[in-house]
Amino acid sequence: MKRVAAIDCGTNSIRLLVADLDPETGELKDLDRRMQIVRLGQDVDRTGRLAPEALERTFAACREYAAVIKGLGAERLRFVATSASRDAENREDFVRGVVDILGVEPEVITGDQEAEFSFTGATRELTGHPHIALPYLVVDIGGGSTEFVLGDGSVRAARSVDVGCVRMTERHLVHGGEISDPPAAGQITAIKADIAAALDRAEETVPLSEAATLVGLAGSVTTVAAIALGLDHYDPAAIHHSRISLAKVREITEDLLASTHAERAASPVMHPGRVDVIGAGALVLLSIMERIGAEEVVVSEHDILDGIAWSMV
């Protein structure tokens, strides 16, 4: 068994996985898996820069993670940074801070690399499952971007597009520093138009309609699943590999877009950092399902973090 640590730093959250991996059996055993909402991508779409307060929130999480990694004695660490840090003019400030705290340089990966990690992490356990048809379309809905990966045992096609829950919220739902609560019909229409254009771009590379099984990843998808399952607390074991119907996703999306901040925050499965962006994230998922004609989504709690971990062995 190899003990490794993987960090995924995205637009909205930063996550840590410390795990023991057996390359021969394909077993991955979690020792610690945690997440913090740090909103690194705060205002990046508008300013092109990482905000000082966003950097400090991220560095505070890195300091916590450094202690966990040291305490568990991980042999290797890989830190992967995604959409927000790809886009930012001052990304060197981010790089220096991470090196100072963790001793490794964050790898600002391309969208295609991000897609490959997500595909590996999400599908390694599904291979050979008797009730899940090939090929998979793995969809990772992040804060700033969404990755589409089509494949069976390996990746056949992948594309990253700049549509995510934070980017759509900041672009269409924020006016004068305030988030529309709930959004107006015109704002929702504008988000749908952005998502539709992004799906058109994704289809230039990835034949979305060939998917036999849709696999959904990341917080927007898992939160929708938790609501659909009627959980009284966020339970990763119950959410992992659950199947949520198109009708249920549509119902939940419509409810989220019609609700107030207080109503969304009252959900027992809602992370406080997702309250303002979950409506846009759910709408991305719904739009994808409608575009490809998916009757259900298979939800995975294993994603890019697991793919990063496997890349080290």
C-alpha cells in the first residue's frame, strides 16, 4: 500500500484526500477526506485577478491540510489547481503561498488534464459493474468550469468549458454586490443561454449523445442528490453511486431557483458555502441531462481527488 495525499484546489472549494492505495488490487482506502469552501475564484471572472481575501482563505485551509498530511505521514503529495488559478493574472502570488506552506508547487493543470483525473477517479470502481452501461459520460461541474469526458476503459474524448456554479452566479445573478434572491426569470434565461452555448462547444469535441451512462461529480451534483434522497444530514456513503432521475433533478432545480437564501440555507444537507451558487449548479446539471436525453445521473463521491491520488502510484 502507498500512502499519498492529494489536494484539489478549484474555484469554489479546496479539498484534501489522504489515502492508502494498492496498485495491484485497485483498492483505495480513505484515511482523511475533507473540504473547505474558500471561494478562490471570487470575482476572477470580472477582474481577472485573485482577490487578497480569497488567497488568505485558501492559505488558511492549506495550513490546516499541511498539519493533517504531516500527522498521517503521507509519502507523496500532489497539489492540483484548476479553473480560477488558470485564469488569474496574479497566479504567482498563489503559487508562492502554496509552496511556502506545503513545500510543493501547485500544478495549474489544463482542462483536459482535469478531465482525465476526474474520469479516472469516478470510473475506476464502476468498471465491470453489471448494471452500468458503457460508454460513460463523466461530468464534473465545478465553480468556474465543467469538464466533459467520454470513455469506457480509457478516455475517448474530453473538453472543459467555462461554465460553473460560481461563474454563472457572479456573471448573471450579482448586481451592485448583491445576489438576486430568488433570481428573476430573465436572469435564469441568461444562464440557460450561457450553458447551451457551452454545451455546443463541448459537443465540438465530445460526442455527448453517445453516452450510455451519465456520471455526475462535485458539490452541485452531490448536493442535488442529497436533497433528492431526503437525507437529514450530508452522508457521502448514501450519496455515492445513487441514481437520481431527470424528473427529480428538474423538480429540485426549479425549487432551488425559486427559493430564498434562508430557505436554501435551512436544508440540512446544504454546505453554507454552496447556498448562493447551488441554483446555478443544479441548472448546469439539468441542462446537461436534457441535452443528452439522460433519464438519470449516477452520482459519484469519487472524482478528481481520487484520480490525482492514483496518478502518484
